[in-house]
Amino acid sequence: MNHIAWSCDGKKLGAVGIDKAVRVWSPEKNVDQRSATGYTGGHSDDVDYIAWNPTHPDLFCTSSQKDRRIVFWDARQSRHIQQLPLKHAPSQLNYSPDGKTILYTTINRQMYILTYGKEGEETKEQWHQADMGGKVISASTATFNHVGDGIVLTHQSEHLIRILDYPGLNVIQSTPAHVGGCVAAALDPRGRYLASGGHDSIVNLFDVSEWICVRTITACDNAINALSFSHDGEFIAIASAGSYIDICAVETGIPLHRVPALGPSPTVSWHPSKHVIAYCGQTKVREGGPPPTAWISLFGPGM
């Protein structure tokens, strides 16, 4: 599995990554393979990423690098509601807080924008590629701030985190973060901290009012893959190239728990209202061993 994400109400968990299908579970009932609802027909190759609309618990989109598509779904119906072919292979997706804009980055480390609405003679609203005014913006990940008037950019070959205004797309802040590249970023739901993770296995916490690093978490032994804050901003979960998830206290940076995993997880995601994390991955191929198997896991007292 490549990616896993919760719906905005926390009642659905979507996962993608091993084939052309999207799988959605209702974790309160069951998370075994047979209990998943499958969504197919939107992609012609492996699916890489899933993002849920932050304003509607049934709407989500998925992307595939190989078929160069972003596909939009409604969990209440089996067929996709829109397919959007792209010129460049998408690697990551993020909605704006109002659910009307999507930032996506590509495998070539460029950021593009989709907007929702009517164009020309169209009778219904749908997603379109936005005009960026000729601007070329390099990024590995792109995330809106909580208000939707700013964008946080990381680049796996740059040591800086950049902040752009939106919709102007001008750099308003540039902060050194990691030696050897910054690969992940997450915003504290309380709006106090921006967390960044890098190839250097370090997680930095920046005070967003002054843009200074107030805390450094060194619990990890491997390069960081993904970061996620708990709904109350008290805890941060860290996925890395190691076969575990680290959970640390935000205010002290102290490691609280190391959750074992079947292999390195490319992503980790806190439930939007409970102390539960979801993470996923795929076992390594070993010569003469069994074929690789995909897995998803939940951990926490909230389930």
C-alpha cells in the first residue's frame, strides 16, 4: 500500500497502492480485506495517492503516476464522477480547507493547481487545471495552511521550507530546515507549529508566528517519510524508512511510543477526532521468499 487517509468525519478509511482499485473501510465495523468497499474503473494502472474532501465525508480523489490521472469519487456510488488526464505524473494531492482547490505535485517536483467550478458553456461544476500565470513552482509536497491563504512547500533536494501566499503564489517566507533535503511537512491543528521531516532523520517544529525552530525531535533512526499531528495537537506521529511508527509529545519532543510495523510505512495519518493512527506499507521482496504483501494497520486506544 502506498497511501492511506481518513475521511473528514473519521468514519471511512481509504487506501491505495497495490493495483488499480481504491479500497475504503468503515473501521468502526471491520478492517479485514473482505470488508472493504472497492472502487474500480477510474484508473488503468496502480493508484498512488488518496485525499478526502475536507468539507464532505463521501468525496475523495485518487491519483496514479503511471496513468497520469486524478480521479474523483463519491463513496456512495461505485463509478467515478470525473476523470482528469494530466500532462505530468502526479505524486501527491492536497485539498484547500474549503474543498474547492487542490494542489498536486508531480514526480518531476513541480506544483500545479486544480480548481472546482464551471468554465465556458459547462452546465455543471467540475475540476479544471488552474492558470498559474506562467509561474513554475518546484516542490515535492504542497500543503495549504488552515485558512487557505498560504501554501507550505517542501523539496526533497532543498534544505529550505518555503511559504507562498495564495492565490498570488509569491514566496513570503523561506526557512532552513534540513540537511540533504526536506521531504515531509504537517501543520498543527491548533495553528501553532509547522513540523518538517528530512533525509537527516530529524523532525523540526517551527513556531509559525516567528518562523523559528523551537523544538527538534531526534527519536528516529531513519529518513522521514511522513508526519501527522493528532486532532488535539498534543502528539505527532512519524513514519520513516524504519519498520515502525514513532509517536512523540509535541510540547516536549519526548518519544512516547514506537509502534512496530511489518515494514517501512510511506505514510501515517491520525484519526480526525480520536487518538488512533492508520499506517500502511508493503513487505519487502526476498529472493526465494514469499511474494510481497500489502498491509494496513491501526493503533491507538480510540478504536
